[in-house]
Amino acid sequence: MESLGVIVGVDGDISQVGMYNMSNDTSYLWDGELVAAPKVGAFLTINQNDIKIIATVVSEKIMDQQNTVKSKQFDNRYSPSSINRIILLKTQGVIENSRFKLTSRYVPMIGNEVTITTSSELRIIYGIDSNEPTISIGESVREGERIYLPINKFFASHIGIFGNTGSGKSNTLHKLYLELLKSQYKEQIFEKSKFFVIDFNGEYTQENQFGVNKNYRKVFNINTRSSGDKIPITKEYLFNPDILAILFDARPATQIPFLRSAMRKYKEIHSAQNFSNIEIGLLKSLLLNFKSIEFRALEEWTEIVNSIGVKSNFLDELGSINNYGNLEIFNSNYNLLKKGRLTNEGNKILKHINEKLNYCYGRLSEISKLRIFLQFQRIYVSAWKSTNIEFLNPLFKRIEVALNSLEPIIKLIEKNEIGDAFKCLNIINLINSNQEIKRVVPMMLSKMIYDEQKQVYSTNKRIGTCHLIIDEAHNILNSEYRNNGDSWQDYRLSVFEEIIKEGRKFGFFLTLSSQRPADISPTIISQLHNFFIHRLVNDNDLQMLANTMPTLDRNSYKEISSLGQGEAVVTGNAMKVPVLLKVDKEKRVRPKSDDLILTDLWSSKDDNELPF
């Protein structure tokens, strides 16, 4: 094969090539095939006996012979006969025995000849072992070679997909999982793996999205403006006092101990009858100890039972007992107490209220049951002034807001029902959710499915995997508010940092897509294994990548800000060298993220009225 030039200098992993001619065409016809010319970013081959050292062009320049004639008439500097072309190469690896590998065993030496990297050599560089399962989502930008991604090395890892708006990251995310779910392993994937997509902008909700039909796909349209779907959450998870403490922003001194004690008792309640017996017992204690309790305790008790539909004349008057001034006047109407004990008439009244309370409480949703129980517990701990009610009142305002937000969008299930609650592919569409739900739901769902997956693996049952895909991940993984009083944000970041550090051990894998990687916790970014980097121009984003991605070389880093739409630098543990990839764009089923063509909209003849 004809040589392009020869190594004339070596400095570490940078070699200097003296080119035999000045030709700088974009491509060559080389041994009967069209190959890319040696330009910055392209591959060249350094031949050393039977070893082919593969290097990339990092820069090129010319060196003038600097003839010494001073006269302008005879000055031949920078003429075709006066200059030589110099190319600088950075060693990437070697091809030995028809396999590409990274090694420092072979280094370029002065006198080694340099040739074009042929298509067959490129296939070896980009290629995978012949028996390794792969998918393909595009081809190399410069060489036009099909790029194959190893399934095991990519999908058994944490993946980052980054790029500005319009750079093509949504198409890349969709194409990546579309090809996986179309692969020869499709049927086994549907049986043994679950995929959860947190979709903040409703981009992945169309029919057959990711190539999956409705038999294996479920879309949860979470809507806080009108009726929508509900997310299944296990009682065990939601009723965890640690979760509730974060959800209600409980303070550690008084409020968290109250929650822990209350939830311990709540978990001991196994029926509506059990609950009504407990609360009627509380009412009986309040009546028998009327002189020593907080004066509003009985009124609050009646307000709670009235709120769930328990009505009677007795309760109406009991709720106004403070207007009587003392219990004796009230007692004379109902013959309730005698000598410090309940009368038969009193027992009959309380029994009747017990039956009503049992019925009304049993009809409540699980979240409403929790709310009512916590309200009774507030009376229990404050009626005898053992706890200052002023410490608990702010907590109950937050409880009311949090539970009111959650109840329309949460469906509580038992732990053994979680397998049937979700399908293989689950899209959580949050486009019509308020900011509070966008903060809470991804965290709750992610923590629940991670804990479930971890528990399965802890029993040595490696029977399946779980893949969590978060689009626009900066919405929930922003580290800006950490340690500034936002306990929910601190907890959320701690959970995701645990997932990304430990998840691989339990078959739990995370894919993050974002237009602002600099806003995501550096701890999370640094634990990602493989990256698709589309065009980024913000200095903070670029600096984040430079600080956290050891596999991103200098030349690939420089190209990020000038990438075209759909072009991405692919790098990470699964790739032997960074690859500049042009991702295929799906023509039929793709995310709802295409750029709007305003002139097409304005020139259309559609008579539909504006939505507002």
C-alpha cells in the first residue's frame, strides 16, 4: 500500500508525520475504495512490521524550507516547491491479529511509514467481537461506517445523553431503546426486564413508542389539573416514617418523633373496626378525664369524625361542649357518666358512634385513612398537654397540602401486587402535573422500584433487570439547592447517588438525558459509564464534562460545540475509542420533539380556533 508519509518525530503519544505530498483532498480512491483523507479527527495507520498502530489526526500545518533569498523578486517561500505538510497524530491503539486493542506495548518510531486507515481497518476499530450481541443506531460521521454498540456493555451500565435543545438527544434516547427492544432478544426482554421512563414533556407517549405495542407498554398520564391516571405505590413504601418525614418536611425535635410513633401504631391497625375501637377508646378517656385535658380536645375529636360523615345530635352538642362551661350540664341531657364511669346509656351511645365510625372510616381511601389517623394522634399526644400543640400545627398544615396533592395521583397497592402493577415499558407522563408532583413522583417511584429490585437481588435471585430512564434529568437532580434547607432535595439526591453507585450490583441501571449537565450533581455525572454527547455550547456544561469524563479525549471535547443536529460523540467504558456518530432519525415513530416550522404553521389553511 502506498505511504502518505513517514514519522519524523515522537513526543509521548504524539507523533509528527512528514507528508510526501501536499494533497489535501477530502477523500481518496485507495485500493479501489473511497476512503476519508487525513484531516483533523480522522484515523491514520502507522505501520510497524506486522503491527498497525492506529492514531488520529490532532492538527496539521506546513513547514517552509525558508530559502534565504532576501530579494522579493526571487522569494519562493510558501510555494509548491518550498513547503512540506506536517501532521500530528495521537496514538489510540493497535490492530494485532485482526483485533483492535488498547496497549502501550507498541509506540511509533521515527521512520515508520504512515498509510490511510482502510475501511476494513475501520471496521476492526469500530467493530465488536463476532460473537458479541450488538445494536446499531447510526454511522460514523467522517468515514460513513456503520457503528455497532455492544448490548451488554451499554445496557448493563449507567448512560448519559447530553445536548442542547434541538441537538437530537431525544431522538438518540428513543433510538437507543427502540433498537434494543426490536433486537433478537425482544421476547426475553419483555419477560425479564422492566423499563421506566420519566417523561416531563410528554415526548414518549405515542402509540408504539420505542417499538412496543400496548400489550407490553403502559402510559401513566399524571394530571393535577383534571382527572388522570394514578401511579401505583406500595403502602409499605409510602407509609415509611422516613419517607413521610421528608414528604411533610417534618422537623427533627418534635415532629419526626411524633410521626415515627404514630406510624408504628398505624401499622398495627388491621381493620376499620380496630381503628374505630381505638378512637372510641380515646373519646371515652377524654370524657372520663374532662377536667384534666386540653379544653378543645373534645371539639377536635368531633370535628374529625364529622369530616368523614359521622353525624348525630350527640356529636353536635359534644362539639359545642365548651359553650356549656362544664361537662355536668352536657351530661344531664344524655345521662352519659355517673360517679366517674360510663352509664349503660353512655355505653349505648358510644357503641352507636363506634358503628358509624367503623362504616365511614372503612369507605375512605388509604391516604384519607392515614390523614384521619394522624389527626386523632395529634389529639392523643396533646390532650393531656404532654406535647405542645403549637409544635405540631405547622406539620399538619404541610400534611394536608402534601396528601391533598398525592391522593388524586397515587394508587396504593400491597407489596405483592407490584409485579402486576407495571408492564415491561412504563411511561410516566408528567407534562400536565404541577411542580410539586414533578418533584415528588419521580423520587417516590424511583426509590420504590430500586428498593424492590435490591430486595430481589439480595436473595440471590438474579432473575431480571430494571432500567430507569429520566428525560430532562436536571429537573429533579439539580444540586444547586442541596444543604440549604430543602430536605426533600437533599434526600432525593442522596437516593439517586446511592442508585448510581450501587445499582449495577442489583441489576438496576440508570439513563439520564439533559440539556444542562452542569446542573446535575457532579457525583451522579461522575458515576455514569457511557455517554452520548450532542452539541453543547455553555461553558459550565463543557467544563462539567471535562472534569467528570476520563474517556473523552481532547479532540473530541473540542468538537462538541460544533456538532450538527443528530451528531454525537459516543464515549465511555463500552467504546475503545471515542466515536463521532450520526444517529439515524426515525421516520415514523419518534419523540414529539421536532422543531416547529413557523412558516408552515402560518401558511396552513386550518380553521381550528386558538386554544385560548
